[in-house]
Amino acid sequence: MARKSFALVATATALALTFAAGTAHAQTANLGSAIRNAADELSAGMEPDTRVAVISMRADSMRMSAHLLDEMIMAFVDTQRFLVVNRAQLELVAAELHLGLDGWIDDATAQSIGRLAGVQFIFTGAFEPFGDIYRLRIQAIEVETAIIRRIHVANVRNDAVVSTLLGAAGREPPRRAPRDPDQPGVNWLSMEVSYTSGLLPNFLAHGQGVGIRYKRDINELFSMGGVLLYNFPGDSGILVTARFFLGGSPFYLEGGLGFGIGAWEAPPGDEHIYAGVMLSLGTGARLGGRTGGFFVNPFATVFPLVPDPGDTRFRVGIGVGRAW
């Protein structure tokens, strides 16, 4: 039962971390991902074999504009939902209107090109600076009615690819500044191995354990995070923890609150299982990692389970991880 509960706790934690990571990534994307996502979203709900054309993509450099046009055409072809008019045919149509496709084309002119090309929808867009990032905006226009049927907006990271395509019109991508050696690492992720022994009345419950811990510094004296742990043969838990560093030194006091499961046999063969709130108190030292890189963390904690405070464990171990 304890192992199943630990598996459920670990799975829930992993799903939560995956969701958080996915949400963070969705806020900004690299240029290639933004284009593919735009094609997928704009094609959703359209009839198969709809005839379309990518008319213009405005940007601060001709190289970026051409790149966006080419990549959007390939992305729409890859959806396998559209019949996409190629660039050469569009240039012939534009030539009949005494227009070039190299510059910016307004929506009315784009509609005229689309009508002569015999397409049902045209796509136009723009790639513009937006704060520290760039914004990609693409719209689907129905040729027959000139109604904008759909708009896709994406935030694009200002990375080396974008800077290269924009050339002189671009901005230097941000570079990560070296950490001030007087400032500690902010994020701390570590794996732990430990030995756990029961205290009275269940001192026979003991065994090795493992854990994974994340901490984030709030300031020089205080940090918060969480730990997922499993102690053989039958203890598991997940806790939110806080650490207070004594005078800014590497030594700390720690308190934790979470949910845990404990099991012990008394007498042998008669297993007792307790599940409920887990409280922990501990101390340790965080050695290294103050300017980034690897660190070690020897520790000792006591954690009772509520509503059975008598089912108390003593855990001593060491963590090894990386700070950044």
C-alpha cells in the first residue's frame, strides 16, 4: 500500500512539473516552433484541400520576410489540409497587377492577388519587436468576403537565429550575465540518499532511502522548496520545506509540512500503516554552489506522522546537486 501511494504521489508531482514547464514554454517560443504552431492553429477547422496562399509577411529585414514566407508555406503544406499556391505563381499574378511581392502589401491588394490566383484564403502577417521579445502575428482572410476569419499571435524569443535573420535591423540577443561571486545560487536541485531509523516505539523500522529536492533562495537567509522522498521498507512523503540559514552561513535549520505514509511491524508480521500529515524538523549544511555549479548537502531530520505522532523517524543522509 505504501509503495502504491508513493507511486501516486510521484506521478502527481511529475505531472504538475510537466504542466508547469509546458505553461512556461508556451509564453515564448523559438521562431521555428512559433511558425509550426501558427500553421496548426490556423488550419484547424478548415475544409480539407482548401486552396490558400501566403501573400506577405512584413518584417524589418528582407531576409526575415523571405524566411517567414518560405517557412509558412512549408508549414501549411505539412498540415496536409491545404492546397498551397507556390511563390512563383503568386509572382506571376502580382506582375499582372504591376506589383512586386518584395515589399509590404496591404490587405486590399493581397485580396486582389488571392482572387486572381483562385484561392479561398490568403495569409498575411507581421514580425515586430515587442519589449524584450518579438511578436509574430498572422491572419487568415477570406478572399470572397475580405473577412478576417482567424488571427494567430505568438511571442518569439530574441535568439541568435532571429538576430541573424534580421541583421542590422535586429537586436543583440540577451546574454546571460555571469553570476556575482558575492551572491549565492538561486535554484538548487539535488538527489539524496539516506538512512532512516525509527524511534520509540518502533525502533526496528529502518532502511535506506532516496529523495529529490528543489530549493529556491528568497534572500541570503531564507529559502523555500520541496522534497519527494521514499524510505525503505515502507515510508514515503512529499513536503514543502523552508530553510533558515544561521547568520548567512552554510548551516541551516529546516521545517517541513506535507503528506506521508509510514509502515512498521509490531510484532513481526503484524504491519501497521499510518497515513496523514507529515511534519519535519531538521538541520544540515549546504556546501558549494554559491556561484553556481555543484554542491553537497549533508542533513539530518526528524519527521513524525500525524495523527500518529508516535510513529516517528530519524533520517540522516547527503544530497548532491547543481545550483544555477
